[in-house]
Amino acid sequence: MSNGRQIGEVILDLQNISLRFGGVKALTDISFDVREHEIRAIIGPNGAGKSSMLNVINGVYRPQEGTIVFRGKKRHDMDTHEAAEAGFARTFQNIALFKGMSVLDNLMTGRNLKMKSNFLLQALYWGPAQREELAHRRKVEEVIDFLEIEHIRKTPVGRLPYGLQKRVELGRALAAEPKVLLLDEPMAGMNVEEKQDMCRFVLDVNDHFGTTIVLIEHDMAVVMDISDRVVVLDYGKKIADGTPDEVRNNEDVIKAYLGVAH
């Protein structure tokens, strides 16, 4: 299963993306690309347009200008379902799990797109549907092992501490076997230990499954530690793009963050 980490060609290319809501410019003429198997971070102060950018990538928002090229194909107006079918999965700043359902059942919802048998067969739980359900369950059990959450597989998610809920949400995204995983502040609100755990899992996902990861994160130390390349937004514009070291020493970035970190 291990792909090892071999950063490949550009698979996602965002060209001159502009997004407006009424008269408000959320993103202005932003271009950057994402290479296969890399960890690509999007950073910037609050209100910089980071979540809007993620929403453009997975089809929640349709930009007024610009093109998105994924694996050589131009996408003008892809919706979230098509994005999921193309291999994008996403986690959110605010946990979007089914709180009353067990960890296992939450992860099974991540398999929905992969389910081929029709609703009636599933309802009757007969023949092909039963075989399919077992295959999906096996995949989900692999994710549970991988994220070290066997001990909570039957626990309702609402009863879990915050850090574990975030891990379950990562698990649900992984259950969809994404090509590109979009993580919206995966470490927000975590204590130091939970952050270290989450960093390790993000790196492991990237390494073990070869998944391309695009992440938004406020913790600069984390970003500088785990990213291959970083794009920096400020007020909806791109102000820097490069390796963590290049970005760290960029005057515009230092200015944008001065006063933000203190």
C-alpha cells in the first residue's frame, strides 16, 4: 500500500482565480499549482481568503474569473459532488460529523460515493449489496487501524474529546480514498499533544497512501515543519509562494504577519 513520497508533476493548476460576493472581492487574480504527492499549505492572516480558495478547489464556490486545471482537464463549473467523484475530499474548520452516530458509522458515510448497489438492494441487504458492504467495511477498518482509533470504533462521536473528533473527521475523508485531501485548519483548537498527533497522521497519510494534501493552517511552526511548498494570501491576493524557507524570509509575508502573531 505504501507509495513512499515521490513528489510528481503538477496535478492541480489554479490560474488567475478571482471570486467576488456582491461588491466584495474575496480572491483577486490568484495563481498557484499543486504537485502530486506534495503537502501544499495555504497560509495568511484572518480574512485573507484561505477558506474561499479551498471552496473554489472543491466546487463549493465558482469563481467569476480564472480556470482550474485538474489532471490536464479544464474545469469551469464543477460542483461538490463532481469534485468528490474526481477524488477530492475535505475536512472543515468546524467538525461536520454525525454526533449521534458511532465512529465506524461516520467513517462508513465516507464510502457513500464508492457504493454501486442500488438503494433497494441495500435495504434488502441481499447478494451484491451484502458483499459490497463487507468490502467497504474492510476499507473502513483499515482506516481505523491506520489512525489508531480501534478503541473508540463503537463510541458515538459526540462523546469523544475534540482532538479525537478531528481525527475521526480525517478518517471519514480518508475512507473516500481521495487523490487530493483538503484540510481546513486540521489543528485548530488543539492542545500541543493533539497537534503533534495530527501532524504525524497528516505526514503518514501523505507518505503511506501517497495522498496529495492541501492544507490551511494558522500554526506557522506546523506549516513550516510539514509543508513542501507554501502559498501566502493577504486580503485575497497572493503575496508569496515557495518553500517554507523562502516564504519565512519574504518581506511581504513578514509585514502581513507583523502584529498578527503578537
